[in-house]
Amino acid sequence: MCGIAGIVSKNPTEISKDRLKQMTDIISHRGPDGEGQWISENGMVGLGHRRLSIIDLSHEADQPMHYLDRYSIVFNGEIYNYIELRATLLTQGYQFKTQSDTEVLMALYDRDKEQCLQLLDGMFSFVLYDSKENLIFCARDRFGEKPFFYSYEKGKHFLFGSEMKCLWAGGIPKEVNNRMLFNYLSYGYIENPEDLSETFYNNCTRLPQSHYLTFSLSNLEIKIVKNWKNIDQQITVAQAKEKFHELLYTSVDRRLRSDVPVGSSLSGGLDSSLIVCIIDELRKGNGLKQNTFSAVFPGFKKDERKYMDYVIAKTNVDPHFVTPSDNGLMDDIEKLSWHQEEPYGSASIYVQYCVMQLAKKENVTVLLDGQGADEILAGYHPYYIQFHNELRKTNPALYKAERAAYTELHKDNLINPSVNSGLQNVVKKHFPKTAGNLRKYYQYFSQARKNEFNKDFFREYYKQSYNINYHFDGLNHSLYNSTCVKGLHELLRYADRNSMAHSREVRLPFLSHELVEFLYTLPSHFKIRDGWTKWIMRETFDILPKEIGWRKDKIGYEPPQKSWMENEAVVNKIEGNKNKLVQKGILSHGVLKNKVMGEDANLSVNNSWKFFMVGDLA
């Protein structure tokens, strides 16, 4: 786990070790254990690196790293199956000076070129320079666990970095993208659902997840290619359970590979609890306690402590707890926003920040986490709409039975709102093809009624409003959209920035590509059945405490955001940000009359939290 940066240019005067160091110093939090800068003999390629030592702690594994007098690389991430890949490459004549996964990656690229990506079980972004072909090869993992940003001026230069602040440190102007700003304030979009490469800043482009980029030094032109294919198969429930069990245990076991301490995040939900229980099974007999890290909120109705205690009682763990607060949020808000770079949807991101801070305090460098399971196994409540829509078309009898089962199971669920009620749910259910446009029109009239935007700003950027798709060819299509298009990528960004802020590494066993590809081959009724989400997972793993395995009221890791927004300092910051936005011609003067309103995390009912977010950005 590290931070990378670099410059490619035909003009050697653009590249210096001092400039590279400026770009890597700004992300020193990503790699406090070492740094390096390197410039190619032709003066056209400069690579910079900050190292967080996880695998092979020796200086032999420092970066930039070189191989076969041909390849040079800066790599951020982990290749979890590097031991197996290394063993195969050794039989084919490749030799290694280190025990690192970085060197294995270069050897694999030498053998397979861009096809090497298909063999990697891991999280990664990297830049590899092939001096023989005069080519730059950049790649990002399938889900976007590790970030990659670049600034490209055709025919001139290509700058890249793990965070956008690398580009600014390298001389790229920091300019707010008003189109993104408008869409965030209007619709809450953290990313452009139509173009994941767009960011909140001009001249800063994101390489989308599961893509690679080639950059020719001959003509300084880039080529971007999507790189992920999967397959379909027929399978019984018994076969699915067996295969699921095997793949998840393998994924967890690989992600425990480390030369530094490994712990786990524990939220009390199904996913993180299962990871903790599997690690406990894998480590039985070795006498080592597993460190777990959790956030708790005593007295808050959605506090998860009792569920954490069920897991703690069942496993051999050493639990650690932190209680984030509104005052803590205000103390940390500038640092948090600096690390995140772009807006975030709720105070839940701060909770994760505090958990990572706690892990640092306890000297645990790597944490396993359950993120990703909701997107691949239909864990979120709104997925019922897609599932029921699919059944209504393909199997009316089963639709009737599943709707009845859902109604009965959730009749006393006070946490999740019913998908059978509410205007938005009705529109998604009955008019999925037009739901996106209807939402846009609703938002237009809503904003016009509120009169919050400056008229000129609203008139210009409403025309550039993004659309969101609510029409899918079944549940699996919807899950693919959440996993690989819009949804999960936002959460992974938060996790990367929060962990790297404290020089910690997060590993996600549910995002093994082998596991994900397998789960996408399963039919919808393996994921939702008898009213239950994540049905196949609940059925497969009996190591979970029954109070967690079959709970139905989990919605996410949520702090008492609504009460936090009543904090005087929070209110004052929101009011101050509103003034900034008025002065910049983004909001109307009328917005200053509106009272700050608190809202629960993950439930956007007004713009107060958004104003809290974007004052510094704008």
C-alpha cells in the first residue's frame, strides 16, 4: 500500500527530482516508511513513490523498482495471490531478487503484457514504463479500491498521482468543476453516473475502475481500455453454497498475508461479522488474538454495540472501541476534507476515519473489512424493487409469493422504510425507464420553488444535469451497476482516503474478482429469497451468531448525524459556507434566510449537509 506520482513529457525540463518530490511529499501519509524518485535515461519519464511497508519490509523492495533492465514501476496496492503467481513464474525461468508482489507484477507483465491483469487477485493502481517499447502502461483494479488521477495535455505531458493533490503540487491549477458542484448540490451526485472519469476539479481526470491506459512516448497519445470479462453458468443451491464457502475462505486467507499486524473492522453487521468469524476459524490453534476496531454511540437508537458483543463473545478477539462525536468532527473537518478531496455524503465517513485512527493508535497496520458484500449480494433495501420488478415480468406467481414474504418479514422493521410506499419507490417500480428523467424534472421544480440557487448559475448548469438509470434487466444487472458503475466506487474512495490518512491499509475479501464473478453467475433468487437479502450467504455460513446471521434491520454504519448538526459550531460553519457560496454567485441571497436543518446520515432531505461539505471546495 503506497502512494504514486509521476510526470511524462517530451520536454526534459519539465521533469526533475525536486518536482517529483513535491508531488510525493504531499501524499507522505500514504507511505511514511520510505520514498523514491527516478528519472529515465532519456529524461522523458519521472516516477515518484511513497512506501507503506506491508510485504517484504527490506529496502530491496523499495520503489521505483526496476526489472530486466527494461521495466520500471511505481505500484500502489497488494496482489494477494502473488505467492502462487511467483511459483509459476519461477518454473518458467523468471528470477527474483525480492519477496515482494511488485517484482512479481513486472515479471507477469513481461510474460503476458496487458493480459496479466486477468490473473491478479488484488487491489492496485500502477504505472509501468517499458523502455524497449517506449510505452507507459497504467492500470487500476476491477473495483477501484486504489485511486488513480491524471492530467493530460495532448502532445505535451501526462501527470499522474494517487490523489489529486499530487497534480496540484506538480503545477496543475486547482479549479473547481462547476458542473459537478451543481449536480452535487442539486442531486447529491458524488460522481458523474454517465462518466466516472470526471472529478470535482478541472484538469483532474480519474481513470475508471477496471480500465487500463497506455501512453505512447512516441506521439504522447493515450488509449484507455476497459478490462474485465466474466462468464455464466448453471448451478444448484448446494453447489453454490460449497463454492461460495471455498472462494470466501480463500479470499480471506490470502488477505491475511502480511509482514505487519493485521486486524479487522467490526461494525456489527452481517458482512464484517462474517469476516471476523472466518479469521477466527482460520487462526484456531495458533493462540493469537485478532484485533477488532469498532465505533460505538452509547444511547443512540442505531448503535450496534450489542451485535458486536455477540461476535466478540463467540471469537478470540481483542476488541477496541472509539466514540466519534460532533466536537471531534469539527476538530477534524479540515483534515478530513483535505484527505477526501471531494465531497462525501454523510458523517459516516468521519466514523470510518476515527476507526482507522484507532487502528493506528494500536499499531495495527492492515484491516480486513466487509465492504462490497451489499453490492454483490443485494444487501441494500432498495434492491427489493429491482427483484420484484424482475419477478413481475418473468414469474408472476413467485412475485406474489415474494412480495407477501417481504411484507410479512418486514412488517415490524422500524429501521428500513417499506419499498411498497413512498412516491420515489412507486415511480421506480412502475416507471423504471422514465424514473431518471422524472427525478430530474422534480428536482428542477423543487429547486425553483426553494429558490436557493443564483438564477444565472442554475440556468447555465441545469442544462448539464446528469441523469441516473433506474431501468435494469433484472436484479443482477442492477447489482452490476452498483458494483462496477455507480455506488461502490464512491465508498471505496472514502475507504482509501480514510485509511491512507492514518497510513493504514484496508483489504476487502468480498472483492476478490473470482468470488464476484461467481456470484454474478447465480440467479436473482439465490440473493433474495423468502423476503431475505443476502440469502445465499445467510444459508452458507453457520459460524455467525444467529442474532446476526438472520437480522433484518441493518442499514449501514451510522452515527447520530442529525443531533451533530445541531452543534453550534456545525451550524455556524454551514451558515458561513452558505455566505461563501452566495458571494461566488452559486447560491441566491434568499438561502441565507433558511434555517439549518439536521438530517440523518444516508437520508438527504435538505441541503444543509451539502452546504457543510462544499464551502471549502467552492
